[in-house]
Amino acid sequence: MREGKVLVIGGGIGGLSAAIALCRKGHSVAVIERDPTWSVYGVGIIQQSNVVRAMDQLGVLDTFLDAACGFDAVEIYVPDGTRLARIPTPTLVEGKPSNVGIGRRALQKVLGDSARALGAEIRLGVTVEALDQDETGVSVHFSDGGAARYDLVVGADGLYSQTRRTILPEAESPTFTGQSVWRYNFPRAEGLDALCVYNGPTGVGLVPMSADTMYLYATTPEPDNPRYPLDGLAATMRAKLAETAPAIRALAQRITEDADVVYRPLEGMMVHGPWHRGRVVLLGDAVHATTPHLGQGAGMAIEDALVLAEELSFRDTPEEAFAAYRARRYERCRYIVEASLAICHGQIGKGPPVDNHKATAEMFAVVSQPI
């Protein structure tokens, strides 16, 4: 497909990665984001070896690594705090770390600054009111009263994607898993040089995020999908960690600020049918939302962006490119969604327990393969 005019709906990790990849292929790109403040959780995110490779392919690796903390292993602990294994993780870019922890705000800045530097227009506080497409393009009407014509539209608007509901109303919807995730930032523990994963009904991880910060995540059974009030949220999180390993219980006593606790019910979804209709295509959580147990949600969205831009440069028409993009991405994304959900179900008794050592090694073997 020739260089075209592209609208990306959603200014998150997937949408910004798509903007960068499409700009590098010569497309004119506009990004709209519904949140006028473009706010992001103040906690961190794990980006594994395939993401380091993807950032290299996007052309932003050095800036990305400058904002992150690299590490080259995963440590697995049993519930009493005994270390079971230390797993070296594969390096996919020579001379660079195999994994990083990075603050979500820092990651957004890296991607947003890079997209703008390449010429992408980013508009905040704007949503799509209507998409009217024909064989030659898509007419888009915006919430601010404006309208424009695009050669194609990319829906990167997340788990609750309005774009998905518009173009694929028959597609799967998000399903609550019975589990939620809690996150909190701390000063980095001395000697922390790996992702440390603690098995148990409450799964816990410690992730280095910079030279002096780390974050803790914990997945807890929440069968009734409660919504906890902000007032007292730190005490609630501490209580959720009361039966974890001694080191985690000690750390939990430092969870004191309600406003710094990030709590999110875990939902998942996999769209098994088409990922596009006409000249509108979806990526990331809009079509394959995974729980965080394998740390690959953002990675799958970033890889989607690269493959989509690549297939558009290979194919004569958008629909041919969209079909080829889905064909390349479906099995890998399905594996991540299903394998992550299996860990979740094992933790809350909805399925057999999963050996995290084995699951982690298998995941790295899968995502190390070319995209």
C-alpha cells in the first residue's frame, strides 16, 4: 500500500507504537486520545526481551533504555520465601539487557516524544463520533465537531474499545477472571537485580524500575469483583499480603499512602474472528487482552504495531495487509492470553496450579521467535 493518511484511535502504548511504526513507513499519522490529561498510572511495567528487540525495530531503543532499568534473570520463589530457581533470560539485541522495568509515565514519554518527532499529530480529549467508510477511505466525525478523511483507521483503544464495538459488534467481550492486581512503588531493595516472582494463592512480584526504585505487584482472588474505596486502600493492600512470604510481609508494612495504590480487576479477551472490517483494523488489548501473569500485554501490542506497519508496506490493499497481519499475530497472542489465564486460574483454584518456572521458560522460548 502506498503511503497514506492514517488515524490511530488511542494514545496508549499500542497506539503510540503504531504511530511510530507507521510514520517510519512514510504514512501521515494522527493520534487521538480521549483523556484530555493523558494520565498514566504512576507505577511500573515489565518489558521483556521481545520488547527490547521491538524497541530496537521501532528505532527508539537507546531512549527507551535510558528511561528504564535493565536486568537479565527471573527468580522464582515458593510461598515460604525460599528461592526455587534463577532463570537467565535470553538477550535478543546484542549488548543490551534482556528485560527492563520502566515507569509507565516514562514509557509514555519515550513513545509520545518519538511519535511527535517523526511527525505524528497527537490530539487529546477527542473521541470518534462516527466512522463512515467506503472502498476508498474512511470519513471520521470527531467529538469536537471536526471531521476528516483517512485512508485507514487503527483502533488501539484498549480493552473496552469503542472501535471494536462499532466495527465488530459480534466479537467477544471482556470477561472478569476472578482475580485482581495491586501495585505499589518502593525504594529499590539492595541487591535486586532480577524480576522476583513469588508463587502462591496471592502471586507477588518485585520489579526493578530504576537505579533507586522498584515496584511490587500482587494478584489476589476477588471472586465478587469488589470495588474498594480509596480511603483505606493502603490498609486493604497490606491485609491482602498478610499470608505471603516473610520478605513481602515486611515490605507491605511500608504501604501507607492510599493514593499511591493502583488496584485493577483483571479481565481477559481474545477475538477469534476477524480483527478488521474494511479499512478499520484493531490492535493490542482491543483484540487480545491478557492478564499480566506473563508480563506480555504491552509487548504484544508493540509487536502488533510493527507487524501491521510492515504488512501495509508489503500488500497492495489495506484489507490484504490486515488479513496478513492477523495471520502473523493470532497464534502468538492467543498463546499469551491462554497461558497467562491458566496461571491466574491455577492461583485461584479454577484450574490446576501452574509451575511458574516452566511457564516462564516456555514463554521466553515463544516470544524469542521472530515476529
